[in-house]
Amino acid sequence: MAEADPFNAEEGAVADAKAPSQIHRKHQGRARMVVMLLVPLLIVGGVAWWWFGSTGTESTDNAYVKGDIVSVAGEVTGKIVSVNVTENQMVKKGDVLFTIDPDPYRVAINQADAQIAQAQARITALRADVGANAADLAGARNDLALAQANYRREKELMERGFNTRARMDAAEHAVAAARDHIASIQADVAKAQAQLATGAQVPGVNPEVAAARAARSKAELDLSRTVVRAPASGRVSQTGKVLVGSMVFPGVPMVSIMKSGSARVDANFKETQLDRMKPGQKAEVRFDAYPGMKLSGHVESIGIGTGSEFSVLPAQNATGNWVKITQRVPVRIAIDEKPEHPLIAGLSAEVSVDVGKD
């Protein structure tokens, strides 16, 4: 029986050990070749997709929800007697917010009515004076005619030598006195007629009556303003000052109303992002408060100045130590769909605008 060759067995074992290693290296080479070919293809494909399939966007997280907020102030002075709203309550245009004490303004209307009555009574008295003065004027003219006739008789007697100078002087004085009396009565008549006259601004109405009626209209207007109503529909806020017993002064804001449907987003884009941005472009808005909510919108307008230009103290760069800072311009984004959650003024947002490709 032939014995096995130990050298051939060893060479076979070595060959069997080298075979898996060679196969592994061959697979690694193929995998490396695939990767070397695949990576450039992916890069080329990504560039092609971006160029042909995607659109250019400009984004910013410097954006906030804004809304039209109406400050409601009283137009007359007075004490609040009733309050009809609470914090964050929804109201409709015309709803009563609070009421100011109306009693002082009702008294003002009564005073105006009294002034009208007084002016009308004065007109009646003036008309009576004009009638009385007319009668006095007729009597004064008769007195003048009598004094003149007496003067002529005295003069004829004086020319014949049957009269004295004293009687002539008395006759002349009587004529002059009668004329002065007529002039005085005529002045009283003219004064009364002037007080009864109507002005060009209020034809057919005596000025005193017109002034009294204007005072009444003012009192009625003030009375109507004691009931403060919502100037717009929306949500009421800052009602802490509207308490029964609190004083209201004209022009001092008492409550605020954020108008319904006025919510929008003001996004502050860098000036370098505005090259291709224009009104009407589509936008996408996300909110920090509502991670799952995404709203579509569009660019409504682009601001006419940077934020620093409208600050109380605009920055002055006319110095030797000038550092250029990229400015931000407010861009108003209108919301095109109804949100699932309320858009609270001041919420942070992230805005992306589709500006298209170059």
C-alpha cells in the first residue's frame, strides 16, 4: 500500500488556505469599483435633479406672526359703570365693550334744551321790542311835527315883533329834542333787528338759537359715546384697566382688539436674499409653537426700508470705525389657508420663499 506524500499534502493545505483570501480580495475590488462608479453617478444625478427638478428658495427663521391690533380708547371723560368683555373674548363689530356713566351728559342735554328755550324767549322779547319801538317811533314823529309847527308860529310872531327871543329858543329846542328822540328810537329798532337777524352760515336761524342747538347736538354725541363699542371683529386683550369704577379719559387706550383674519407673518430677510424675491411668490411657513403645522402663503409686499431705518435712533455709520453689517428687510407673508391653531401675535416662525432658478 503506497504511503501518502507529506509534501503534497502540505502544498494542498496551503492552496486551500489561500483560496478564500483571494476570493475576498476579488470581492473587495469589485465593491470598490462599484463605489467608484456609483458616487460620481449620484453626484451627477443630484446636480441634475437640483437643476432640472427643484426650485430656488430663500429661507429665514427671523420671522414673527403679526396682526392688525386696534387700540380702543374712550372719547369722553367719565367713570365706568359696566363692563361687557373679558380677556381673550371674541367680539363682533358693534358689540358693547364697556359703558361710561351717562348721567352728566344727560344733564348737559337738559342744559342745552334750556339754552334753546332761553334763546327763543329772547327772540320773542326782541320782536315785541321792535313792535313797541315802531309805535314809539310813530308817536315821536308826531311830536316832531307838532314841535315844527309850533316853531313856525313862534317865528312868524317874532318877525311881526310880537314874540321874545326866549320863546324862539324854546321852540327850536323842542324841534331838536323831537329829532333826537326819533333817532334814539330808530337806533333801538336797528339793534333789535340786528339781534333778530340770521347769519349766512345758518340761513333762517337766529345765531343764539343755532348756538344752543349746536350745544345740544354736542351733548347728544357725548351721550352716545358713553357706550363704547368694538370697532372691529376680533379677540379682546389687555382688559386689565377696564374695571367698574375706573375713570376713562379721552385718547387713553383701555383695551386692544386683534382683528379677525388679519394674522400674517413678517419675515426679516437679509438684503442679499432679495435679488429674485418679488410679491406674489409662493411661501411656506412653519411655526415654533406648532411643529406639525405648515401653512402655505405668498409674498404680499416687500418693505420700503430696513428695520434700522424705522428705529427711534437710526444707526449713523459716518465714522472712521465703520463695520459693514448685513441689513434685514421686512417681507410681509400673507397666509393662504386656514390654520389649525390660532396664530398668536408675536409667535416665532420660519419662512421659505420659492424665488425660482436663475
